[in-house]
Amino acid sequence: MSLKEHLYELRYRLGLAMLVIAVGAIFGFIWFQVRLGPIPSLGDILTGPYCQPDLEKYRAKITNDGTCALLQTEPFEIFLVQLQVGTAAGAVLLSPLWLYQIWAFITPGLYQKERKFARMFVSAGALLFVAGAVLAYLVVPQGLKVLLGFGGDNWVTALTGSKYINFVITMLFIFGVSFLLPLVVVMLNRAGVLSYERLSKWRRGLLMGLFVFAAIATPGTDPISMVVLALALSVLFEMAIQISRVHDKRKAKLRAAEGLDELDDDEAAPFNYVASDADGNDPGEKAIASEPSKRVNYDDAT
């Protein structure tokens, strides 16, 4: 494809991706206040941690019947919150569709092996992000209990909708992104940048850095969310280190089988490279198999 055709293809794929996100935003905006059968509304899901019975003594009763509710202190505040949350939820739910458009644009330039690793890392990254977001949702009530309990019985809390929703979304995003850090370590090990030997030497420093990162990253500044994030990252980083150990051990066996470790520094390694097409196949195999080998007589040629 020419550069102009690539630009047309990019515009087409981005247009489809934006259309999918727009449809998801409309769906999320409606879902914010409407239940989908047994599935609660998006607003109920987000206010669930704040409306737990354990926090009832810390909340101000701002409704006539005493039900849990958030404050709106500015005109159209709840509309903007509903639009923001609905767009984010719709983009996440329909992410396979708009991510496919990006994948369809990039994949023609990748080899078969590169496609395989890309699919593997993208799938693992999506699962880790969801796991981190779910863990954050479970930690938010405990963090709120600590934060709202500092004033004792002399204080009651009436959170505004925008600030509370921003707090919850920030927690979900930080936990989700943090869970991707061990995956980055595995990718760097696969690329030969970080070895297991180096990671094992840095283990204590990495664990200390994870606790410092958790203390800085958590927006609630409560000890519970910080400790939970640090411990979860420590477990994931240890798993990444062990995966790197298995990979380096397998790589060392392959090098030993090929005799690469026995070569001198000035000796050339055996290297047999054949160009392949986008599917990982050798384009010259069929030609070599179908045509008899021809030997050129350089004496006659001269």
C-alpha cells in the first residue's frame, strides 16, 4: 500500500473505533440510572462502597427517608458525572470492538511470531487490568472506613458526587495500571533487556520500591489500600521473576545445544537466516523444491 492508502486505511479504522466508542457512551449513559435485569445500574455499582451499612454512622442523612445519597453542589454536576462515567464504562465494555480496529491496522506489518506474542501480551494485560480494578473496588470500602473514621462521632460526611466518583475511578485506574508493571518485566526479559540474574539481585530493592510506589500512587492515602496494592504487586513481581527464570533457563539450554557457549569471543557464530513473508513462511521454499538446483560454472563464464 502507498502512503496515501495507509492514511485512508488509518482514517477508516479510527472512524469505526470512534463510532464504537460513541455507541458505548450512549449505552453507558443510559445504564447509569437503569438496571439491566439482575445487573444493578452503573450508579448503584459505583456508590456501593460508600453506601455499605458499615459506613452508615459516618454518613450525613441528607434525604427525608435517610437513604444513602451523594450531594450535587453545582448545576449539571450529575449530568457531567453521568456522561463521564458512561463514556468510560461504554469504552471498556466495547473495548474488544474498537481495539480490533487498531489491531486490524497494525497486524499487516507484523510477522506471525510477532502477532502471536502481541495477542498473548494484550490478553494477559487485559486480564491483569481487570483483576486490579476488581481488587480496587473491594478495597475502596475499607479505605473509606479508615478515612471517614478519623473524626469519630463528632463528624459526619456528605460527599459530593463528582469528587467521590473521581476518587473511585482513580482507584480503579491506578490498581489496573499497576498490575501491568510485572507484565512489562516479563516483556523486557523476553526482549533480552532484563535477565533473571539481574532481577534476583534487585529483588529487595524492587520490593522496597513497590511499597514506596503504592504509598505515592494510592489517592486515598489510607494504609489499607496502600498495603493491599503493595502486597499484590509483590506477588505479581515474584511471579514475573520466576517466569523470567524459566525463560532464561530454557534459553541457556538452547544455547548449549547449539554450541554457542563453547565459541571463542573472536569466533563467528553459526548463522543461517532466511527471509520470510508476513505469515512466517519462506517464500523461496517452493521455488527451491520445484526447480532443480543449478550450478554455475564460473570457468566457462569467464
